[in-house]
Amino acid sequence: MTVTAPGPGFRSLTTEVHDHRPTVEGTIPDWLSGTLIRNGPGRFEAGEQRVNHWFDGLAMLRRYAFADGQLRYSNRFLRTEAYEEAMDGRLTGQFGTDTRGWRRVLDTLASLGLPDPTDNANVHVARIDGEYVALTEAPRRVAFDPATLATRGEFAFDDDLSEHITAAHLVDDPHRGELVGFATQFGRTPQYHLYRVPYGRREREVIASIDARGPAYVHDCSVTADHVVIVESPLVLSVRRALNPFATGAMDMLDWQPDREARVLVVDRDTGDLVADPTFDPVFTFHHVNAYVDAGTVVLDLVEFPDGDIVDTMALDELDGEGFPAVPDAHLLRYRIDPGANTVDRRRLYDGGMEMPRVPQQVVGRQHRYAYGQATDRAGANGLVKVDCETGTAREWWERSVYVEEPIPVQRPGGDGEDDGVVLATALDTDREQTMLLVFDAATLDVLARAFLPHPEPFGFHGRFFPDP
């Protein structure tokens, strides 16, 4: 990446507001009715100590509620064990923060090797059995009130699925009325457990348990109408390193092993059969776009890094300097997987750098034409890009010093086209130290409205738009 890391995006935000009505330039469409809830780190210090890694900031929820062309904004920290300890001046062990010492040793020994997982659920959100839930990759989840963002307590599934690392990304498939995710279990034979959660239930049903190689650090997954798809990179979760009580955090478990091949796993959603597992050159991926079936071929779009170095560059001592280290950008690729031949063909769909990709909810698991994401290959900004995956063309939006975060496409109710609607994205103007909520026309990327928030938000991770019932 060549972007310059701005200070305000990694600076703690300590103020909380409720139902603030921001100043809006332009017009928010009257049909846009619902709530965007985003998650991400909001505070990076406990007493005099700062966390080491961006992924370790304390979880802060951000709520953007739309009705009748108006917007209300709220933000609130999750009141978790990690939050309470930080308020007392103590950091707890998380992704990459050094919490070595006797307390860490005793916690590790008491848990028979693996340290107790953090409840700092700062990555994503989902609606499960009517509850709104904050998620992270540690197997602890936190429920919250979608109107006030008040913490309701720990959320637990009604099952005993074994998990040591779990999915923060749950694929919400409206066509089959279920959420799909995965969990990684360590052991003599590590496994990936792929599961579904039908709407209105909180018990995970195991689709398949697949023997893992590594196991790998897997961050995301996709579904087609008939399959679950994950990509196993050679960024390995080392159990030996996990058992070291003097490790500085989960990041110490990660071991890039370029002599291993990457593998894409395609599992039948109904039978649990592994229908394809072709291997290919070692690469790493954080985020998928979408998947579907085309004449018997499984098509998977994702953003791909050439190696696992990107994880290390998210350390705050790297981000607080002159900018992200000069690691290569992720690129949008299309994988075409032939289950009969057990092969995969990979080709690039967009030459620019891209991350945080999304498609409209209505095409999840079905053939999509457009992919929206951050455009990341220009110094001093992150843009917004819309890629036409049929023609290979792209439309981009940029402004100097403006860093666009994850874009959320929302289709207009009753709209005719996949891009008939809007794209919602928060963006930080680092020169003005001002965060905006931008409303784009999904077809043209014209800015329809800018809502100016009362404070600069630290960079967050992921969110979902929940339409009003």
C-alpha cells in the first residue's frame, strides 16, 4: 500500500453521543429507512499504556439511523470486561498487545494452554435470533440494544460447538433464511467447523467439519445457493506458539509459510461433502466479495494479497509513522473452481488496489455484476470504487485527504437494477479532522449527501445496514 496513515484515524475517541442530528449537505433519499451499525476500535489506551495493534482498540459501536430523509447519529463503547479493565488502567491480552507477566502465565496455565479469549468484540455486527450482536474472532460475543447501543451482556449460542478461533464475518443469506459461519478448532487434527444458524434460532447446525492444514488464519467465507467456500492460505496459526505463555498476543501465533500452497475449500451446504479443494500459489486473503454457481462452475470473487505481511503492518507503531509500509495492495480477483476437475482458474478483475469489498444484500450467494470497495492505491486518500465484474471496467471516486471506509450498498425497495440505490460510507477527512457519512448514488457514485459527525471517528472495521421492518 502507498497510502499515508493519518493521525486522527488511530487516535482515541472518548466522547459518546446519542441521537445527534448532524449537519447534512445535499439530500438523503426519503426511501432510505433503516439503521447502519458499524463496529471498530474507539480507544487505544489504558492508563499510560497504548495497545500495540489496531485490532486491539476497545470496541465502539456507531449507529446511523435513517428515516424520512433525516439522519440521527450515536456512538457508544461496549461495556465489556476488556473495557472495564482498561478503565482501571489494565490492558488484557488481545491480538497483538504485550500483556506478558505472571498474570498472563497464570491465565494460560489455568486454561490448559490457551489464554482466556477477550470479549472485546470490535470487528463486526449481526442480528441473531432477534438479538443484535457484536462479533470478533475470539469465541465471545456481546449483545447490545440497537436503539441505544447499550451493552446487554454476553451472547451465547444454544450449542456446544468447539471453537478456538471463530468467524467475525457471518454471511447473511436472505434466500435461504440463514447465517453461515465457521470456527477453527485446534487439536491433534485441527478442523474447520462450517455451520448455519437459521433465522429465528440461536443454535448452530454443523454443515461439515473439514480437516485443516495448519490450521490457517481464515477471516471470511462466502456462500453460493448450494455451497460454502473458504480459502485456506499458508498464514498458519501455530498451536506451538499459542501455548507459549510469554507470547505478546494472538498475532504471535501467525506464521507465514510460503512453501505451503493455498487451498480453496468448496463444501455442499446440504450434504456437507467436500466437493472441491484445489491448491494454488501461496497467497493471503482477508475479505470475500461474493460467490455463485455458473454452469456447474463455482465463481468466487475476493481481494487477494500476495502474502501475509499485511497483518504486521496494522501494528500501531507502523501506522503512527509516515504511513503504511510499502506492502503490495490487495487486488480484486475472480476464482473459477471446477469441482469435476478439482481445479481453480484465477484472474484479476480490477488493476487498482481494493479492500473492504461488498455487494448488495439481495445478491448474496447469487450472480452479481458490481462489487464496491475501498480504492487503496493513491497516496493521501482512500477512494471508493465500483467494479463492473462483467465488463472489467471500474468507476472511482476520490477526494484529497479523504479516507473512505467500508462501503455498504443498499438497494432501493422495488428497484429494478442491482445498482439502483445508494452506497453508504463513512469517511475521514484528515486535513480537517472531520468524519462524514457519505451517501453515494450506487449507479454513478455521485455524492447525494454529506453528514458531518460531531467528532472525528477512529477508523473502524465492518458494519451492516438493517432495514426497518
